Amino acid sequence: MRVLLALGGNAMTNADGRARPEDQIAAAGVAMSAVADLLEHDVEVVITHGNGPQVGNLLVKNELAASVVPPVPLDWCGAQTQATLGFVLMDALEAELRRRGIDRRTAAVVTRTLVDASDPGFERPTKPIGRFLPAEEAAVLIEHGETWEDRGAKGWRRVVASPEPLRILDAPAAQALVDAGFVVIANGGGGIPVVEEGGSFHGVEAVIDKDLGAALMARSVEADVLVIGTDVPHAVLGYGTPEARDVGVVTAAEMRSYAADGHFASGSMGPKVDAACRFVEQGGARAVITDLAHISDAVTGVAGTVVVPN
Ligand code: ADP
Ligand code: MG
């Protein structure tokens, strides 16, 4: 069985949201122990991950250092976090495998994801990124062509396009490494967004939804199961209300209808549910949404929210 495991941004930081290097290394250790459990059960694992907190930190460095070193574009931030997190996850996984006496090599691949230059997201950016700034500082960045929105008491926040991921250009490289027996980490942050122009590719100021990128990655490497590892054990109906009810095993059609009824928040659980439904609608056997503690049970038995074909 082959599993594509998507780790949420919070699986890569401390529970309180801190993202010092030691916090990220410790969080990676916890997540990679779940991966080692799967490998011990002879499950093949391909890993992808979020990068929201890490890109947010790079943007702050860009801002604060802009008069000293040139700021780098958002696609570069994506590439940098793929490489750094890939390295941190490789170290953590190999340490865990060595501890258990499992002989497997790991590899991290920097991957680009093709998006459409005419995606509506570029006209109407919706994805909030980076830190909040006071109106006067946001105004300077708006003059430089960025889109910022007034978010009330917290201040202003930059919004960027979150275009639909079409194809992972470097999936064949990841696939070749999987076939050669490597545990592969790839397509972090949904992939570096690129558009095609005159026969070549170039990066764009956008961020791809990590969960939608994971669904595409799962299909690209022909995974049987997509596991979306986050910080809640289930997707919940009536989340945060007295009638809250965990979703267990559910068909994609049922899950789509719960989504249409507004049960899943658009910036968090919504894309996970969409990704899970897409994966099984396009031929995947099963998609699971659960927390790190339940990943192994979710793959070898039943745990979490399990989306199955209709
Ligand atoms: P990740 O970093 O793993 O992508 P997110 O914060 O984006 O995590 O999404 C997980 C969060 O979604 C949960 O912590 C929870 O607060 C929120 N959430 C919103 N709606 C729901 C729901 N219906 N069921 C469960 N969690 C939900
Ligand atoms: Mg998220």
C-alpha cells in the first residue's frame, strides 16, 4: 500500500505556534515517528507538508531587511521552505529509522506546480499571508503593487492569489526516487507556483493550497491512500457548537453535501475536505483526515474521518 501523507503547518511547529528551529526539529521528530510506524507496517510513504508559518517568517525578514538585502519573491520563499523543511524532515526520519534498525534512505525534492496565468485568483487575491501591519506601513507596500486588506483591530494583512494547482511538473522525479526505494518528501507548501510562457516556466507571486497540492501529488505518485495529518482527530459537523458531531466513514458525495451546508471553514478544514473528496473522486481508494496520533491507525485500521468513493 502506498500512502501520501500531508503534514499540516502546525505539525511542523510547537503546539503554541512557536517556530524556532528547535521547535520545528522537535515537531518533525514527532511526525516522523508516525511515518516510521507506517514503514514498519510495510506501508510505502510519500510525504508532503505545509509551509505557512515558515513563509510568514521569511516575509518578515524580507520586510525588515529590505533596505540592506534585496527582498526575494514569494516563489523563492516557497522554494526555500521546501528545501529547509525537506532537510529537517530527512534528518528526523533517518534518526528515527536508525533508532529502530530500519534501513531506508530518504530524499527531498524541490517541486514546481503549474498554475494558469489567467486563474481568477490573480484578479481577486484571497489568501492572507504574513504578519499584520498598521495602515501607514501597508500603504507603502500597496504603492509597490501588493494587495493588502483592512482586517479591523489586528491591522492590515497582505492577500495573494491561491490559484488552482494543475500539474506537479517535477512529480516524475519524485516518482523515480519512490521507485528506487527512497522515502520521498516533495511538493511542500503545495509546490512552487509557476506559469508557462513561451515554452518556459517562471515563478509567480502566489501560494498554492497545501491540501489541494497534496491531492494532486497523491494522484501523481499513484498513492492508494491520502492522509491529511492536522491538529484535530476528525472533521466535525457543527464545529464549535453544542451539536458538534465527528464525521467517521463517509462517501465523497455525502462529504460534498456537508461542505455545501457550510460545515467546514474555508481557510482551514474546507480545503482538506475538498482535497479528500477530489482524491477519491479521481480514483483514490480512501482519504483520511486526522491528527498525528491517529495516522498509523488510520492507515492500518479505521480512525479519523475516512472519505471513500460513492
Ligand atoms: P493545518 O496547519 O494542519 O493545515 P489548519 O489550521 O489549516 O491546519 O486546519 C485545521 C483546523 O481547522 C483545526 O484546528 C480546526 O480549528 C479548524 N476547523 C474548522 N472547521 C472545522 C471542522 N468543521 N471540523 C474540524 N476542524 C475544523
Ligand atoms: Mg491549513
